[in-house]
Amino acid sequence: MVFHKIARIVKNIAFMMLSWQGEFLQKRLAKRLGYTKKAVMDGCTVDISQDIKDKLAKVDNDVRAILKQCKNNPFEVIKYLEEHNVPVFLIKHSKRFVKFIKEKEGLITDRTGLTALVLNLWTNQGISFKTKTFVLMEDSEPDIYNLIHCLHKWYAKKEGLLGFDEKSQKLLRKFNDKNEDKLIGRLSIPEIEGLKNAISRDVQAIEFVSKYSRENAGAKKALEKMQTDNGANI
């Protein structure tokens, strides 16, 4: 009897440790991917319908299968994206550039207007006031976690999940610039819904990366390094 009680206590402690580890990793990933703690917390508390839950489950399962097919190799993930009409651009000083035009590195969904023109010129996609979805990252060794995050978001978009329209994405960038209190007060109900969807898609992608990396034995060293470096590099 005493042995069973001790075993239950140890088991409970183990589950608590795993839970804390998951939260810790998610915060580190969010920081590494450039999202505010508030966005992550708010995104996690959004209620979703069964239909969206089913779509998310499909996205998670399909993305896992893709990563298995790519053997978790970042260059294979890039190849997969490009084979599915999602160009991946690795360009020097991209982080500084996207910050200047109020964008973010990673998956950049369809844009229009002057922003689209500047992005097209920067990525040598010609002169056009419209862009298609693409990935833009710093010219360095491709980061597998950023790529998985991009892959998950792109697949969610492909499956018809909401939040990837240009207006919602623009609101998300403003929200992540820590202007959330001032921003929310000025939004209409449809705009708030769009922002909520955009936040949810980002958070769900972060949660997937967090869970997938814990499941993946090959990611152990990378996770240890992330924790040691305080999230500066994954």
C-alpha cells in the first residue's frame, strides 16, 4: 500500500515536471519566434468549435507526416514547401528589413500595395503590387523550428483555417508590437474576430512545434541548448 502511494506521488510529480517543461518550452519558442507572452496566453484561451478542432487535428497529423517524410531535415522542408508553390528566401539582413517595413520573418501570406511591391523587389520576385505566400528568413543555416512553424501555418491556411487574410495579419503585427490595449479599443467586432483567429493560428503553430520537439528524440540536444541559452537560439 505504501509503495503504491509513493508510486502515485512520483508519477504525479513526473506529470507536473512534464507540464512545466512544456510551458517553459512554449514560452521559449514564442520568444524565439518573436511573439509576445500576452499573444500566446490569449491565443491559448480562445474557444474553438469541433469543426476547427477536427481541422487542427488533421493539420497536426499531416504536418507530422511531412516532417517524417523530410526526416526533420530543414533543407528537405524547404524543398517540400517550394514544391508546393511556397518559395523560401534566405536573404542577408532580412530580420532588419522586415522590421523596417513592419513585417515579421517566417511565413508571409498574401500582401498587396506598397508592402507587396517592396517585398517582391527584396526577394527578386519582380515588380508587382501583389505577393503570394512565401517564407522569408535570414541568410544562415535554416532553423528547423522556424521552418516547422511556417510549415504548420501554411498547412493550416491550405486547409481553410481563418486568420491569414491581410487585414487580420496586419492587426496581429500591431498586436505583437505591444499596442494591444490601444488597438483593441478601436476594433470592430469582425476585426476582433479576425485578430483572434490570427493569434490562434500562430499559437497553435507554436504549440505544435513545442509538442513535436518534445516527442522527437533527435531534438533533445537542441532543446537543452535552447534552455541553456535562455531562448536566444534554438
